[in-house]
Amino acid sequence: MKKSETSPTVQLQGGVLGTAGIVFFVVAAAAPLLVMAGVAPLALNIAGIGAPGGYILAGLALGVFAIGFTAMSKYIHNAGAFYAYISVGLGPRWGLAAAVLALVSYNALEIGIFGALGYFAQTTMADLVGVDLPWGLWSLLGVGVVWFLGSRSVHLGARFLILLLTAETGILVLLAGAVLFQGGAVGIDVESFAPSNVFSPGLGGVLTLAFAAFIGFEATALYREEAKDPARTVPRATYIAVAFLGLFYAFMVWIIIQAYGPDQALALAASDPAGMHFNAIEQYVGGWASTLMELLIITSILASLLAFHNAITRYVFALSRERVLPRALGKLHPVYKSPYVASAVQSFLAMVVIVVFVIIGADPYLELLLWVNSPGIVGIVVLQVMAAAAVIAFFWKDRRGHSVWRVLIAPASALLMLVYATYLIVDQMELITAAGTAVNVVLVAVTPVSLAVGWLLGSRLERRDPAQFARLGTTDVDAGPSA
């Protein structure tokens, strides 16, 4: 094989992201403040005071997945993430199927979240400063900000996310500290973590929401080419991201229970879910903190959008470098070494979808956010299932010095748990979409259709160019002269 065939020297700016930078990117994608203020009350309404335990269980399952995922990261030397893992582990045809699903899923997640940005920006700015602009204008403004940051150096994006993520987690920590310092509404207890409360009839529902809340953590592998000492930083960042999200989510859901007391918390989760966190921080900290939290919801969403935008552009870059997509899409900025063409194209796609939803009069929250997001959630969890299977296949005949636990037992356990998570999400899709059966069937169908399209493209490529087909997912940037 000629080195020029895979263009290993065409690579992203290396050595700019440490462990903390990667963690900030993937945690920002999860939007912790939005999850807590917007989704946690629903979890309480479904599972009662045992809801915090659901987030811990989801975190444990994904932590087991990370064991094999990080073991394989040592042998994947490019920014292809799921596409590369699955190509190498299960074969190029499955890899291309995963690539199509990843592109569809991440775009669905990012573009859908622009609906949340428009919705919260419109209502917040109208309430606070009297500026009542249509939600579509706020969403389009967000597209511009994300495009600007996404087309610049990844280091600039990391610094931006550090600022925003520190602020959004800081306001939640402030609430937690105030609640604990003041002893809560009726005293502090840990009944939420009693097995009888965690393993309640609503556990399946809260696990559905919990797995969705972790979406984005697996993107650590996308930043391999830009990481300092990737063999260490990528696995470390993956474990830290999973542990932080699981513990932080569980802690903050528990805090909101303590803020009101179990009975009142469950009553408010049913009657006023949108106001729970804002009213709590106003009571325990002050009105200024509630106002600040409203503003930080917007910046939390913006940080999530940038993180998903970067994930998409790195998938596009990896696929264009291997000639699956047009090479022009993988063109790097001459100064910032960022995939700026992919950034522009993705931003244009987001703009078009937003404009279409505005024209048809769609609801930015119920339809753009919930409906467009939902196929992305299903798709990412299915990709995690495929990645777990790829790890097992990759190490089946040769463990490459790793223990049986790390490369076979842990991935197999994760595979089973993620299959169950997929079943829960599909079975209880109405929790995520707030839609009827017909809409949910269409949204769920996006995943198998995407896989089928990718599979057929792989079959076509195998017939037309067997050599290129065999190389899919195997680009090794460390082998290039610039590595």
C-alpha cells in the first residue's frame, strides 16, 4: 500500500488538547445545566425519590463500556472514533454503516438543540430585558457563533467551553452548597439511594433519560489527533467524563429533593417541573442567582452546540481523508488547522433546517428539539452497542497483552447493558418526544435506515474500489512524517 493512498500526513492540529480540554468538550456536549433544569424533574416524576440512583446505574454501565473502548483506543490512530473502531473491529462495511449513522445522529442532536437555544433565548431575553425577538433569529445567531468558533483553532474552542462549563456547573454547585448549608427543607437524608427506592417500577423510565443525558462522552476519541500524548489523555478523559457526569447528575438530582423535601419535590416535579431549579435557587441563594441561572441555561446550550459541531466536523474530516466523502470537505484551515470547510457546510445545513422549521411554524421545543434530537439519541446508543461488539471482535483472537476482563468480559457486559438501554429508549420513546406512536415509529426508523444506507454504500465501494474499501478506518496519522 502506498502511503499517499491514505494521506496520513493530512491531519488536524496536534498536541493542543490535554485531558482537561477533552473533558470539557465532551461534558459540555451533555449540557449538565439544561439536563438538570429541563430533564431531572421528569426523572423525579417517573421514578420518585430514587431517580438519582438511575443516573449512577447508567454511569456504571457506560464506565464498563469505557474499559474496552479505551483499550482499543491505543490501536486507532485517527479522528474516526466510532467509524474507525467499527471498521477495524467488525469490518469496513459495518464501519461505513456506522459512519452514516454517526453523521445523521450527531447532526440530529446538534441541529435539534438549536431549537432549545431559540426557545430559551427568546423567553429569557423577553422576560429579563424586554427584547422579544423570534426564536428563529436567536437560533440563527447561535449558528453564526458556533460556526465562528468551530472554524477556528480547537484551542480557542476549548477555552470558550472551559469558561461556559465552569459557569454552568458553578451555579449548580452554588445551589447545592446553599441547600446543604441550610439543612434542606426537612433535613438531609440519603433515602434516594436505598435499593428499594432506586429499583422502583419507574427505573426503566429514568434509565431512558439517564442514558440520553450521557450522550457525547464517547466523543473523547474524536480528539485523538489534537490531544497531547493521546495514548494517555484520551482514556483518562473518557473515564473522568463518565465519572463526573454520573456522580454530578446523581448528586444534583438528590440536592433538588433535599431543597424541597421528598413529598414537596415530587409534587412540584408533577405540577411545576420547569420552575423547580429556578425557584429553589431563588429561595436558598437569592433572586439574582435565579436570573443568572436563566442566562446560564442559554450559555449551557451554546456550549453543547459547539461540542457537537466539533464532533460532526471531525467525523467529516476523517471520512473525507479516506475519500468516503469529497476531499474538499476535509480541507484544513491554513492557520488554525481546523476542518473549516466541514464547519461551514454543517453550519449551512443547520441554518437551512432552522429556516424550514420557522417557515412551517413548528414549535422550537416540542418539534425541533425533541423530535429532531430523538433519532440522534437512539443512533448514538446503537453506535455504542456496535463499538462494544467491535472491541470484542478486535481482541477475540489476540488480546494484545490485555486481561480477559478488560477486552472481553467488560465489553461483553457493556454490550448486553447497552442493548437493554436501546430497548428502553425505543420502548419508552414518548418520554423523550412527547409524541404519539406514528411519530415515534418514524423517528426510531431513522437509525436502521441510516445503517442500511451505509451498508449499501460499503457494498458499492467494495465492488468499485476493493483497495480503498479495505483501508477504511485504518488511517494512521502517527505513521506520517509530521506525526
